[in-house]
Amino acid sequence: MMLAVVSLSMAAMAQDDDMEIAPAEKHRVATNGFWQNWFLGANVTWSAFYGEGERSLVAPFHKFPGGSYYTSLGASLSLGKWLTPVFGLRTKVNAWQMGVKDQGCCADKYWSANEQLLVNVSSLFCGYDEQRFWNLIPYIGGGIHRNMSQRHNSTMYSLGLLNTLRLSPRFSANIELAWNSAEGRNCGLGLKCRKQHFALELGLTWHIGKNNWKHATDQEAVSALTEGELDALNAQLADALAENERLQQELDAKPMPTASVATVAPAVRTVENIVSAPVSIFFEVGKANVIASRDMLSVKSLAELAIEKNASVLVTGYADKSGNAGANMKLSERRAQAVADELVRLGVNPQRIEVVAAGGVDILTPAEYNRRVTVELK
């Protein structure tokens, strides 16, 4: 019951399964929905009792592994859910028979049901890692213990250490050591006493449905992306200023024309050069298919001029220097092709478009300025 209540409360904070979270922090994760991160376990158990009358902890283990009044084999089933990579809840049911049947006496059948809090110390100290092979998980809990043969119920407390070994994304092997304390009736003269129940369990856990965690959004990085948009605008302005400076140098290098009607021609050519100056379209890290609406305005103006003049268009894609050179080359090509496809959609003749992939570069500073495509008339 506690497992269901806590899990439902966590569902209210669940993230959309299809939401892309980037950038992300390494050791923080987003909360998953109610139906995610469930698991079902099944174990074979070897159990031993140790009563208040025993004087030594080795007493239950004589004649190991069986044949003793104090030891027996049994089984356990458990159903649980990880609320976070560190904390989980588990409902566990054990069943076993203890004692030696002698003329209808003393072979009692037992079962117990416990609600347990799990703490994955591997994730707590080392961070979440879905590929981790070994997870160390201590737990504490309590529940009901019943002696079916004597029809006796009592409270039960449990402590244990669960070790899980990853076999595949769906299955893990279990090695579990458990200690339980419950009230018994067979303590001499019909008196009640507490008995300690030790167990070694081996089995498998099946991870149901979605069983991993998405890394949480790095808010500082998100803010940096917003600042990056402003930087991108500044880079576009820098491109325009550089082109204007180049045109001004061309004008300065030429002799001043005499006052006549012919002076109109250079002015017209200058205006066309300014309009057809290279346009930069910026992309996010690793992205090649998202073009900002503000960049499309410049692309549209250049496309209209290319159609009017029947001019050729050079589309050059870039990536920054981070990452593999081969991957950067493919990324720059995909970026350039995405912009070329937009030009075709705007009416530019595809035969007049040349696509060039420049790969990873460090032409501009900071590095995010290099995640771009330039478009210019030839």
C-alpha cells in the first residue's frame, strides 16, 4: 500500500517520455512516471532460525545445508519500484517450512510479507549509471509473520543487503543476505519469544517496461543557450560589418568618378553587393535540421535576389572543432543541405545551388559561432 501511495505522488512530477533533454547534468536525473522503473524478483532461499534460548550464532547452521531442525529451503517473490536511482520500495513475500516432521509434530509452515525501503548506495556515491554491473543495495523494512501450522501472527522486522549483477537491460541476478526478527510461540512451556530468521537468497530480477532514467536539464547550460542566440545575432552583425568593410575598401581603391549620370551604376552595384552579402544561419550543438525563424528572413531575401538575377548560390556548412573530424564533416554537410533544401522550397533552381561541406573549423570566436551555414550569391 505504501508503495502505491508514494509512487502515485511521484507520478505527478513525471516527465514526458518523448521530451528531449539537452544539455544535461551528469549525476542528476528527471523523475519518471508511475508505470516506469518497476521490477519483479524471484529467489530460492535457504533459511535458519536462531531463538532466544540459543547460546551461539552457529547453532542454526549445524548439519549445513539441511537435515537440521533449524534450517530449510524456501522461496520468495518481490514487486517493487525505484522512485529515484537511489531510493526504491519493495513488497516481498517469503514462504518456507521449518523443523523436522516427527509423528505429526514440529514441522511448521511459515510465510511473511514485508514492505522494504531500498537504498542503492552505488548510485548514491558514484552517480547513476545504467550500464553498471554491480549495485550494492541495503534495505530495511517491516511487516507480518505468520506460522500457518500454529495459526499465529506477529510483527516482523527486516534488514538485508541486496546485490544485483546486471545480465542484460531486462534481467539482473540477485544475491541477498537477510535478517528478520519475529515473535514465536514454540519457546518452551508455551511461552512467547522473539526468534531471529537468517536467509541467503539467490535469484533473478525482471525489470518491467522502461527502466532507465533521463539526465536532468542543466539550467545553467540552458541559460547559456539563450545567451548563445544573442551571440549568434552578434556574429551575423560581425559578418555584415566585415562585408561592408570589404566593399568600402573596394570603393576606396577606385578613382572618384566625375559628376555624370554614369555615377549611378557603381551605386547600384554597391547596393546589390550589400544585399547579396553572405548570410549566416546558426545551429545548436549537434543539430542540422533546426533553422531559426530570424535566419530564414535573411535566407528568403537572398533567395528572392537569386531568382531575380538567375544567380548561382553557394551554400557552405561548418561545424566547430569539438568531436570527431569525420563526424564534423558529415554534420557540416547535413547543415548545408538543410539550408539548400529551404532555398529550393523558396523557389531557387536546385541546379544553381552549390553545396560545400567545410567540416570542423575554428574561424570565429567563441566556438559556437562556427556552428553555422553561410549562403552567398556567386
